[in-house]
Amino acid sequence: MRRTLRRAPRRRHPPAAPAQTRTERNALMIVVTGATGALNGATVEHLLKHVPAERIGVSVRDVAKAQHFADRGVRVRQGSYEDPAALRHSFEDAEQVLLVSTNNPHANAPALHSAGIEAAIAAGAQRILYTSHQAASNDSLFAAAPAHAATEELLAESGVKWTSLRNGFYTHSLAWLLGPWRETDVIAAPADGPVSWTDRADAAEAAATILLSDRPFDGPVTLTAGEAVTFDDIATRASKITGREIQRVTVPDEQWLTERLQTGTPEPMAHMLLGFFHAARAGHFAEVTPLLTELLDREPRTITAHLTNT
């Protein structure tokens, strides 16, 4: 665990308000953005198990949605990538800042993330962490990957210590990709490839462990489950779990895309999901690393467990 560091007291001439507490003004903190979301919200929950609440801050769009953290002593401030001034205020006294990647498919993600990086630097943060994605690269076939890669380039150029959490593809995404297989006994989707499906809750816990560790995690770190499986493998496991034969049917890309659009999937989302299959076929998500297991001190949740419990 990191020791709590102290800054020299700040002098006010004359004080405009009663003196602020050490917690509010002088204690260096871990500040987490996007804490009302599932990923970073779970990270805050894990942090609260190990450090005093007053050492944790959250930067959120809607402070009312973070009241459950404020009630437990977490510092809650409004901030968003679109409002740099508010963001700097929400990062005040931060030793480390965990930036969540934007989930707005229409936004210029690197520009928004740049605002977060600049605000963290202005606040004096000693390390910036960022929730990236496995196989982030500028030439990836998966639409979100180039934005992650561009953000990592910004972090590398920032002059501040940084860690990019390249999380494996989240297991809950299968709900968008497998189709209604429980009702139809068929997994109908484009050709795929092996993917190291990773539980989002495990990734959140690992992020908290890294934030609290004295071990340096510099640059990109890849966090994946312990195996990579294909949709054929998933169909086999689903058959064993349900006691029914679940068939894997390969659907042509364009047919699958057309069907998705006809059933109401927004066009940007449909194209992004199709890009997943292209990238999976190219092996972009097949890598398996031991780091997540090491950080959790247990085996990560498996795809079999996910299928059993959903």
C-alpha cells in the first residue's frame, strides 16, 4: 500500500473561508473518473476495501448518481472531458488518476482523453492510468482500437508516468454477439477466431490492485482471462451446460450486418460489432497473459462460469 504523502500547507492571504481539512486540501488521493459506470464503479468499491474513503475521489458527470460514494466518505466532484475546468477541480490533490475511456461512438475520443490527461497533469498527478483494450493499435480492424492507441501515444508524450490497462474483450459483450441462442439453440454469427473473454469485474479488481501496488506498471499492460476460445468452443460448452445441442452456424458478414440493422441495432454499433469478427479472425484477441491471475491471486472467471450464470 502506498504511504499517504503530504504537501506543504498552502497560505491564504487573507483566508476567504474557514480553513479546509487535511483530507480536503493536503492529502494526495486516487481519483477515478466514470465511477458511476460498471467498470470504474467496481474499481472504487475494491479501493474502499483497502484504503480510507478520504483518500479516494471520483470525478463524475452527475454527482447525484455518486451519492452512495459520498455517503461513505468518498470525495465526489463533477467533471467531464467536455469541461476541462471542472475536470481540473475534480482532480485536485490527485496522486493518481484513473481515466475511463469514452463510450461515445460519435466523439473524437483521443481529443476527449487528451483533456483528461492535461487536467491530471495540471492537478499534479504523479501517474495516469487509462482503461484501454487488448491489442490496441492504429491499424486494428476493430473500430475502437485506434482511438485507444492514439490515447496511449498521448500518454507516452505527456511526460508523466502512465499505465494503460489493455483489458481483454469483456465477457458481457457476448450478449450482443451470440444472438438469442438460448431460445433458438443456435449461435448464428460471422466467422470468428479465438478470444480471451475477460470478466469486467475481474478487470475492475485488477485496476484497484495496480492503483494500490508499490510495483511499477509502466506503459501498456494486457489483462486477460486464462484461455482464448472460439464460438465453436462456446457452442460446445453451452451444449454441456444446457443439456441441449447448441449449433454453431456461420453467417456471411453482409447478411449478419443486414439482419442486425433490420432488428434495430444502430448502424455505428452494428459496424463496430462486425469489426470485432474481422479482428478476431485475424487473431487480435487471442493473446492470453498471466498478469490478471497474478493480480487477482486466483484464476479469473471463465467463459463456462459466465454461460452458467447468465
